[in-house]
Amino acid sequence: MQALLEATLPGKVSVVVSNNPEAAGLLVAREKGVPTAVVNHRDYSDRASFERTLGEAIDAYSPDLLVLAGFMRILTPQFVQRYAGRCINIHPSLLPAFTGIHTHRRALEEGVRLHGCTVHFVTPELDHGPIIAQAAVPVLADDTESSLAARVLREEHRILPQVVRWFLEDKLSIQANRVHLSGDVRIPQPIACPEHT
């Protein structure tokens, strides 16, 4: 979220909404003059009422794009369909590998040589929406969860603003569950392995 706030994009961040009143991103957004809202899921007796209020908080700003960045709640198919084609997520693995949580730990346990992150459109099936962009990092012999996570996070900060730019410039389309880029675009390497220094 902070990477988006600091990027030069052809649009503006309308609001930062969190279900966690203690989320650090709320403070960052306020410091940058971006409106914030909290819809604490713990205040609701059921998922339907939480998502109804969450949707109202989002729709009050009429956003063109909804970006899930660190939002750790599974959304119902009904909520996802409400924002179909204009909701993206960044996930810390090279999907379809390691959906869900604890991705860095699982990558180390499985002994993969490449790990990374994926930006994808959100669909009702968790972490299975059409992939927009991915970036890879090498898994080093002495990696820990935290060292691997830090390397992946640098790539997340690089590719998420790029994908948001493409969306806002109307350069993304979905055809047969595949994302296509159109127009005059500079395409960075879809899979990048930064040099180890």
C-alpha cells in the first residue's frame, strides 16, 4: 500500500480501508493525506453484515480499482463478484504454487529454487484469478523465512504499482482466463531474478 502511495500513477488513492484498526497502513495513509476507514470484522456477528458495511465504505469513494494489499480476510463470492474485473491482489508466491498463507515457509520446506510474487485479478476461488504479472527471486541456500520474505517484498513493491498503472491506463484485458496487455506499453521482464549482492 505504501508503494502505491509513493508511486507516480495516473490517478489517486481515494481511500485506504482496513478491517484492522491497528494496521500500520492507516497511519501511513493519514500522514500522506489519504482518507481512511476502518470496518473491523470483529464488530459484526456475521460475514454478510461485515461485507455489506465494507462495500458501503468502499463505494462511498466510487473507486475504479480495488487493490487488496495486506488484506487478510477471505471474501465471499458475492463480494468478489461485486468488484469483478476491477479488484486485484498481490500474493507472495509464484501462483499457482503456495496459495494461502505461510508461503515463504512452504517454499523453503519444498526446496524450490525460485520463489516470488504474483499480482492477479481476484475471483471467488482463493488465489486463482487471472495472473497479471509475476516476479521471481532465487531461493538461496542460507535463506530464512524472513530473508526470503524481504527479497520477495522488494519485488512486490516493484510490480504492484506497474500493474495498477496498466489498469488505470486501460491496458489490461481478460480473455479466456488470461490477462493481455494492449497499446504502447513498456513490459519489464515478467519474471525477474535480481542479482544477489
